[in-house]
Amino acid sequence: MLEHQIKMGRDALFNVLATNNLLVKRRKRRVYTTQSFHWLRKYPNHIRNFIPTAANQLWVSDITYWKIETGYLYISLITDAYSRKIVGYHVAETLESVETLHALKMALNHNKESINQLIHHSDRGIQYCSTVYVSLLKKHGIIISMTENGDPLENAIAERVNGIIKNEYLDGYEVNTLHVAKQLLDRVIEVYNNQRPHMSLGNLTPNQVHDDPSINVENIWKKRQTVNLIQDYRKL
């Protein structure tokens, strides 16, 4: 390039290569946590247009992977859609159904007294369709709901909470054993539930909304919209 009197920095060179499709695409490794091609019964989506008005009306569940120094772990989360509180969780080295069941048992143990017409929503993964998982839901009279077309928006709250826990809390730690991972996850969930305010909750924490029936999230939003309208009017 110097012989031809061409002077070019690294960024400019990469731009030229990209324009001419000469860059080598980086190979991405994807970790799949959902196996929906199975013979077990799949349930319809019961939460289209459903908006919870109190805690323990709708739980959303999902499994996400966690890359640590020695490989991958898998986190099962159950979140209350109204309060955004993580009511059940578990981390394991495998995607076996029994591991996901631990998160459900935790959620049920902590909320037994207030479950009435509860809907449990998840994807169609084999863990959520398994006999042991479905049986425990039915034992407590919980309505089973599942996604139908693989669109993440069908389970948007669960996907959002996955991202918060991984990107805001777990990514900054070096973890090399399951034991350390479990201890860290305990602390992270505690901080998330008790200290992290949500704009969708009027900047209250999940525990504040979940534990106080007098707090009405819908009213909070109405007040917030009114304040925003007044502020916008004053700017005119």
C-alpha cells in the first residue's frame, strides 16, 4: 500500500473491507435452552390481552444460560408479572426438568397463602411440559399457559428480567463453581427484589409492590402520565 502511496488507518481499512464484503464473519455460538420438539402436551396461550391487577395473578417463567469460567450454567426464573418480583429461582449445571422444578417449588412455598386463579406462563420447552412440572401446577390449581409461535414478545417480561439479571448483575463477576454461582445468585436476587426500582412500578422496588396490596401500579402510571402532561404543557 505504501508503494502505491496509499495511506490508510485500521478503521478506514476495515470500512473498505466491509463495503466490499471482504470481512470474515465472526462465528457466534448460540446456547439453546428451549427444546420444544417433543411429544408432551403443549398448552395454549391464555394471557393474550391479559393485564394483571395484583400480585400472584400471573407468573412468567423462563430459563437462561450463564457463561462462567468453566462452561455454562442454567438459571430458571419465575417472575410475578405485576410486581416484577422474582418469586422462584434455581441455577444448575443441566437443563433437566427436575432442576426447573426447584424454582417452582420455591415460588409456591413463599406464596401459598395468596394463590387464587393464578396463571403460570412459559415457553413450550420440555422442562415446562414435563409430567412432574405440570402435575405440581395442577395440584395447586394453577392455570397453565404457554407461548405458541416462539416469538419472544409472547413472554416479554420473563425475557426482560433474564436480561436484567445477567447484564446488570452477573456479568461483572468471575465464577468457576456451581457452589459460588448459587451463593452469588442468592445475593443478586435479594438485591434485585429489594433495591432495584422499576419505572413500570413508579420507581418502587418489586418487593414493595408485591408485599403491599394497597399499592396500585395502574394508579401510579395514571399519576405519572398526568405529571408528564403538565410538564409538557408548561414547556409550550
